[in-house]
Amino acid sequence: MKEKNKIKIAPSLLSADFSRLGEEMKEIENLVDMWHIDVMDGHFVPNITVGPVVVKSLKPRTKLPFDVHLMISQPEKFIDAFIEAGCDYITFHIEVTTHPEKILRLIKNKGKKCGLSLNPQTPVGAIKPYLKLTDLILVMTVNPGFGGQKFMPSCVDKIKELRTIYNGDISVDGGINDISSKIVMAAGANILVAGNYIFSSTDKPKAVKKLTEDYGGR
Ligand code: DX5
Ligand code: ZN
């Protein structure tokens, strides 16, 4: 595997304590690679979360990149705002647009990493024409909208299929814990997004380490 495909951990702050996000991040900052920010609009998904203002206020508190996961209907409208707020990776869903290449270029032209995400029901074929334009693919292993859901093993074959045709980063999001992490890494994924498993743990550093335990670490 290339250096850029090394295993990375991206804690999803959705399951953190929002009243003390900075402290929650500090506790595991030296054990992880980037912060996963879930942005929901109450339209594409049945939930509402945070916007650029939160990224902007967290930016001075960390050296790590921000990996924003846009679960919103018109991502093109908000790309600039998230970039200005300090995001480094911007991923949006293939299900929301018929012109993903335009949005991917918009992100790339600003010098940021771009990604496409696909829901559990969406086949790899839907993103195939755009793979060359992406830095990462985010494979959802739950239906997007909420943290703390159960991992869907039916999505694992998609990770395997994607790895046979894609050299970029493959990120997996939804129900990742110390068991499912090993399954998705074996299938070819190299970025582990984990929310509930890390932030509901009484020993967060230990939970983070267990994600890659017996797998050569990160
Ligand atoms: C779900 C979000 C995920 C979620 C992951 O819509 O995209 O990032 O917060 O959380 P867990 O790890 O709890 O499934
Ligand atoms: Zn996410």
C-alpha cells in the first residue's frame, strides 16, 4: 500500500460532549489523524448538526486537519464557507447531485482534498466515473443521520470492490468499533471514522488504540 493509504483514525465529533469539544479533542489528539465533522441539514438526512462556525472556533485548538462530511442537499452552496472556516478535506454525497465533477473541482481548485460519499444502498458504479477526481471515498456503513448505529456488514463487499479499482483513501463511517474496524481494514479501507465507540468510552485513548490493535497500528 502507498504511504498515502496508511491507516488513519478520524474521530467523529458528533458523539463528543459539545459543551467541552476542545477538551475532548485534546485527550486523544496525539493518537488520531484528523477530526471528522458531520454536517447535517435536516433535508438530505433527518437530523441537524453544525456548520462552519464550529469548525472555525475549533481550528485554533488543534494541529490536525478537519475532515468535513457534508450530509446536505446543495453542498456547492457551502464549500467556500467550510474552506474559509479551515476545513482540509471536504466530502459530499453522490446522491445529492447530478454534477459531482463540478463540485469536486470547486474543492480541488481551492487546494483542498475532496471526497465523495455513498449511502449503504448506493452501488460503487454510481461514483466510478468520478473516482479520478477524488482524494477519498467515504463508504457509509449505516444510513446517515445519527451516531451510535449498528455497523451494516452488507456494505463490506463494496469496500472490497472499490479497493480493486481505486488507489485513493477509502474511509468508512458508521458503527466502527474494535471489531468492525478490522473487518473494513481487511476489505481495503484505510481511514476509520468512529464516533460513539470512542466518545462513549470511559478510556478514550484505549478505545482509539483498540481500533487498530493487532493490525499493525496506525
Ligand atoms: C452518521 C455520521 C457518522 C457518525 C459515526 O451519519 O456520518 O460520522 O457520527 O458515528 P458512529 O461511529 O457512532 O457510528
Ligand atoms: Zn460522518
